[in-house]
Amino acid sequence: MNGPADQLIDSGTLAWVPIVEGIDFRLLYTSAETGRWTVLFRAQPGSFFPAHRHYGAGEYFVLKGRMEYRAGVALAGAYGYEPLDVVHEMTTFPEYTELLFTNYGPVAFLAEDGSVSSILDHSLLSQLAAA
């Protein structure tokens, strides 16, 4: 039976790739079959993700720092689950923060009127990491 190959990645050898101002990622895994993607995010103090909707459930683990969003404050060691279709007005990083993040589909960034301004998905992350 043939299946996906095992993967072992030394994340320290991967380049940090900018995603939004003050936030970079290291791409650990993507799946074109399921749309799932896993990244390490590194956020500088004062950086933020603008309003967005999850078109796939997500999970995170804060490795260091502080993340503040709709569900509360997540400090180093915090695990969080974000359900399908949840909307976050803004996710902020008041101090240097690193987190492991897996999403099971795309994330849609929203314009002020609520329309979709851009989509973050496995395909875009793969393209950015390969550039």
C-alpha cells in the first residue's frame, strides 16, 4: 500500500517568509488534497492579522510571547482551537511571539465592508515559500 511519505523537517533551516507587515512564517506542511497547512508564525511587537474568517478549523500552540484576539489572551504554552466559519476582527501581538498554527482550509481576510480581500491557503503559502 502506497501512501504519503514520512516527513521530518528541521524548521531552523527554513527561511522566514513575510506574510503581512511584521509577521513571517516558516512553511512546515501543506496538503493539496485536504487544503490543510501548518506553519510557524513569528510576529513582531505591535503586528497584527487583520479581520479574517476561517473557512477551515484551526489549531495553534503559542511557543513564546502573547497573542490577543476574540477568544482572549494566549500566552506561551497556550493551545487554542478555532472552529470553521469563526470571524476574528483582529489578532494582535503586543510582544514578540512565535506560534505553531495548523488550519484545515483557507483563511479569508476581510475588507471593511466584510467582503473578501484576499485568501490565505495551502497554495499561496507554497508559492510564497518557494519564491
